[in-house]
Amino acid sequence: MPIFQKCAVGGLRAAALSLAFCPAGYPALQAEDHRSTASVGEGSVISPMWESADASLADYWQTAPASYSLCAHHGGGGSSLMEGMEAAMQRMAAEGIVYDIVVPQFYQGVAEGGRDRGFEYGGKVDQYLILDGGKLLGVEGFGVTTHVETRYGQDVNTEAVGLAPVNVAMLYPNAGEHDTAITGLTLTQYLTEDWQVSAGKVNALDMFYAMYPQTGRGVNGFTNASMVIPLGVARVVPLSFMGAGVTKFVEGRPTFALMAFDNQDVATTSGFDDLFDNGANVMGTYRYYTSLGGLPGSHLAGGIWATGEYVSYDPLSFVIIPGQGIGAVKQTGAYSLLYIGEQTLWSDGAKDGRNVGFLTQWVLSDEATSPFAWSCNAAIQTKGLSRARPNDAIGVGYFHTALSSDFVNSLSPVFDLRDVNGVELYYNASLAPCFNITTDLQVVGPAEEQFDTAIVVGLRAVLQL
């Protein structure tokens, strides 16, 4: 699936994240932000075939705070451990090897309503290893990206509401369990400057982050799964999947993509066991770039078709589905139709990085095989709203998930279900170049009618090593 936005943040970490968050082979569109990129130097991590000429599209979407840069020492005189680490990472990058660690931690709870009240603490360790084949092997345009995730502690996804996980990051690699797994391992190769092929294990959250960095993959920006991804695709897009695809670029920008992939969640397995045992999925997308009043935007249309057999309440890796064990005849085939639109509303210039942007995602799903009939979300996010806090970010969003009639009717003897609605508000405060804290508030109407509206509050701290 193509990227639909820049995956860059700036400096050495930008090079690392741009590849790590552009799985399935979609190259990062490099862009400058308010921080200097001089730390990369001439020995850039990315060989020339990886770079894109487009550095002007959607400047406002660089919503990642300054924590996405090396936590270098800024005091006077001497050296520090962080400076030594930075120097070592730069030497590795010059040889074509990038190693990056992101450590998000969550303290989140249900203050009112929901299935159960209470607060829980949990966290993640995300490790990225990116290999540039141009530097290591002399094979221009070849790269390998690996994402290893460790999950520990607890979350309130089950206690809050069903069908709208309030902490999407804690679904990886295995919801509710302490675990470590390789959730993404992709190989990419440019055939020409306009065509690229890719294959491997794709991390779906990384893929959506590569599409739209403002979604934040649950560790920056919104936390609820319904705000991070268009939840209606959950039937046909697992947390992690095996696949291969091709991307066409026009004037350096990804425009058309086609991918075939397995429909099984392989976040904690090799991915080769039972490969394509339940059919295959095919995804095609086309993106059109626009400019409104001199401000950039884009429109994406796409579709995903699955050939496997399902019922509407089959387990989904992205959401908790009630009613397991109820018997029904499986239906062959499933589909999701997708639209994503984005638009810059205001920008104070690329160098300053202050901006306001709008993003909306819509999905129409097959009601016979999915618990969802359709879903949508809409969000406004801003970075640097205050000149005194240029790296802070604020976001507010709304989501609606309409349940399919087949799903509701199948479970009606056991559950009284309704559509899910919710709003989320966050404030992301950048406290240091390597550390930020986010306060988050969610108000979500549960699918189960016997439960009251859930009010979920939380803190998220993200450390970059």
C-alpha cells in the first residue's frame, strides 16, 4: 500500500523512522522540519534511490514532536553518554545500518461507565533495524526494515468498550500478554525511479503511519484504534500480515499501488505456517494530490477484496468481538472500500513547522462477513499553536462505527448492540528532545447497550533512545 504522506521528521532519527514506518517498500518522502538535519551529514542513511524530490507536500503533517530526534547532550563542555551513542549511530548509519528504539508507556483508565472501572499501567519497547542495501551491498534501491515489539503490563481495552480499542498500540504484538515478536520484516527494491516492489511481513500500524504520519500509530497523536485507522478495514487487514506488492510513482510521489497478502494475523508467528490457507487478499489504491488556496491536500480511493470464508463475528485482531462460539454458515469473500482525505487548513511555513491540518477516513464494508457496515473518523490536529511551545501538538477527533445488520441480528439473542460513537482529545507536550508526555481524554458509547458511556483518561510518556 502506498504511503500518502511524508514519513520524515528530521535528522538521523528521521532517516530511521522514514524507512521503519514505510513498510511494504514505500519510500520515505524526505522533508525538513524546524530542527537541523546536519547531524546526518554527507553519509546519509538513505542511498540516493531512496530519496524523493517532493519536499513541499503537506508540511503541516509533521506533527511528531521534537522527541523524534536524538536525545543529545546540550550542556556546556565535555561529552555525555547520549553524545557517544549519537556518534556511534551516525557511524553505523554511514555504513547503512540504522538502529532505533522507541519506548512508550501508558497509564490509562476508565473513570466512568464502560464495562469496568479502574486504571492500568503498561508499556512497549519498539526496536527498528533498517539496512540500506546501497551502502551495505552496493545494490541501489534495496532495503530491509525490521520492527521488533515487546509488550508488558496491562491495558484497559477490555474494561473500556468493545469494538473500539482505547489503546491501539497495546494490541501489539499480542493483546493482553507479555510478549516479544517481530511484527514487521520487509524487503524492498526499486526497479526504476518510478517502480518499486516489496515483500515480507507488514506491520499494519506502521503501514498506516507511512500513509499518514499524523495518525501516530498510537504512540504519537490519537490512542483509540478508531482514530488511528479506518476501523472498517479490520476484517481484511490484520495487525501483521505476509504480502507482496508494487508501487508506481509519478513525479516522485506514490500514486498507484497493488498488493496481494495473506488474511491471517501473523504478529507472533513466522507467517509461513498455513500461508494462504483461507484464501488471499488483494488491495489496490490510487491517490490524487491537490492544492487548495496554495495549501496541499490529497484524496485516496482504494479497495480490498478477500477470497476467504468468514462470518461477521469471526475474531478480528484489531477489535474485541463478542459472541464467539455461536454457530453460523460461513460466507465466501469479503471486501472494504476506502476513502481518505486530508487538507492543510493553515500553515506558518515549513521552517517554523506551525500548522493545522484535517484528516478523514471512510470505509464501506461487506455486512455479511464483517461486524461493521461502515466506519468513519474526522480529526483536526495542530502543531506549534503557541509560539512559546513550538513542538507541542493538539488533536481532537470524532469517530462513528456502524455495525452490520448481519452482526447485530446474529448476536441479538445474547447481546443488544448499537453503533459506536466516540470523541478523543489529546495534548502532546514535548518536554525534551527525547521525551514527551501526552494527556488523553476519550468519551465512547459502547456497542453493548447495557453499558453506560465510557469516559477514559490517560497519560502516555514516550522516550526515544
